[in-house]
Amino acid sequence: MKLTDINLRDKGAAIWEGWDRPRRTIFVIALIALVGIMPFAGNFSFTSILDTPISSYQDVLVYPIGMFVLMGLGLNIVVGKSGLLDLGYVAFFAIGAYTMAILSTRTHLNAWEILPIGMGLAMLSGVLLGLPTLRLRGDYLAIVTLGFGEIVRIVTLNISVTGGTNGIARIPNPPAIGPLKFGLMNSVNFFWLVFAMILLVIWMIRRLSVRRPGRAWEAIRQDEDVAMLMGVPTLRYKIWSFSIGAAVGGAAGVIYASKVMVIAPQMFTFNVSVLILSCIVFGGMGNMWGVVFGGVILAYLPERIRFITDARQLVYGIVLVVIMNVRPDGLLPRKKREKIKAKTGAKNV
């Protein structure tokens, strides 16, 4: 990234800062409306390039794009905001999905009633994982979280309540909300549901970022020892970030299970955690909008080039390597990091 790129970003930020509140509100509403009608973009002949070889464009918008963005925002709280490397984030996704599958097939609860339960169980698991392990740092923390993700997957493989290797089938779709019905033929409604959840998570992150938790996470990310010396209860706020990120992952799991109607342990492997982490690094670690942008690209690209079968992984890897060499801080890096590098007079970063 060159200084000219930073200047362009600064000009864009200056334009935004120069707008009054009504103009900003109109712009945000227009942007939300534009994203909200994206499922209908595939209905026009000139947008046939959006179609993917196997899944329909509307289905791809829900999974993997919508889910990757939602889980990326949740993991970004842990990795980007607090600087904690979590390699087992898929465990919270699996906990939410299996909560939905087990309760919906064994009780009379529906998806909306199970959603807070799935989020609560994922959050509880985040707290239970965080209490003994968040005293660790760096590679040690990464290894422990990786082990936790594998433990959850192996447990689902070996107990009867989760269906073992066969998983759980016949998971019901969520009940209708007024005129909005959810089923195999209603991918657009699922997209709006996931989009609404993404907006809620973005709103939550923005509110937390400018308050005490956000300032504490920033201090921990910069230097945990200095934060402790300044009186920041680092363990408490690290558990906060872990539990909030876990709740987002659990919510994504509940919605995902209710959409696909069949889940199995093979859906929750370590590769999913790596892909979500890649979205954060690719888009810009710590930058919420970079995570969204990175999630959209890295979720859509493999589906779009699925026609080249096994070679698509090679193309996927080449794209990552090229972009990371051209923009090592991500497509949309953190603004604070850019300002620091601009002041140093670096020609390339």
C-alpha cells in the first residue's frame, strides 16, 4: 500500500466527516436498501455472471457469503479488536447448529425460541474456555483454541444425541414472520434474516468500540502488560470479547442449521475456522468494513470458480498470496495503523 492510497482514504474520510447527520443517514439507508435488494440482481440477463455452477445466486448469498460475513464480524471482536488468535471459532458455530438440531427435533421449540438458547450456550462455552486459557498468549492460546474446536467436533462424532457420523436430519425451518416464510424455496427471506443479524452485530460493535470495552480491547491488543499496569482488568475484557464473539458464532449456527435442515460433523472442521480467519486478515484485521468486504470476496470466489473442480483451490491460494503481497495489511486496513505508517514516511507497507 502506498501513501497515495492513504491520501485517497483520508479524502474519503474527510468527505464523510464533512457531511451533516441527515446526509449521512440518507446515505446509510440507501446503502442498506441497495444491499437488501441484492438477491434480485440475479434475475436480470446481464447479471448472469453472478450465477455459480452448483448453487443458485440467492443460496450463495446466504451461505457462504452471509454466514462468512456474520462469523467474520464475530471473530473480529476476538482477533481484530482484542488481538487474541482464536483457531477454534468453528466450535461455537457447531454448538449453535447442534443446539438448533437437537432441540428442534426432540422438543416443540421453534427456531426463534432456540436462537437465544444457542447463543447462550455458545457464550457459556466461550466463558468456560476463556477462564482457564485466556491467561495464555500468542501461539499457546492459538493451540488451546484449536484443540477446543477439535474436541467439539470429535464429541459430536462419538455421542448418540448428535447422531454420530450421520448427523441430524429433518431440522425444521423457522416459522414464518408475517408474510416472510422460510423454506427451501425462500432463500431471499433467509438472506434478509442474515442481513438483519449482520446489521445488528455491526451496530453492537460500533457501540462497544467507542465505550469502555472497546477502549480496553484496543489497549490489550496494543500491549497487554501496559494495559494491566494502567489498571485495565484484562482477563475480564478478554472473556467479554470471547463470549460476545462466541454468541455471534452460535447465532450463525442456529440459522445455518435451520436453513440446510441437515447437519453433520464434517461441516464443522478446522478448515472453516481458517476460512473465517482468512476473511479477517484478507479484508483488514480490526476493520469492521474490511472484514465484510473480505468475507464477501473469499466466500463468493470459490463458489464462482467451482467449475474448475480441484484446481479452484490453487486459484484461491494464488489470489490470497498475491493480495497479501500487494496489501499485507488487508484490503481495508485499520485507520490507526495507516496514520502511524503515513507519519513514518514509509513508501510501501
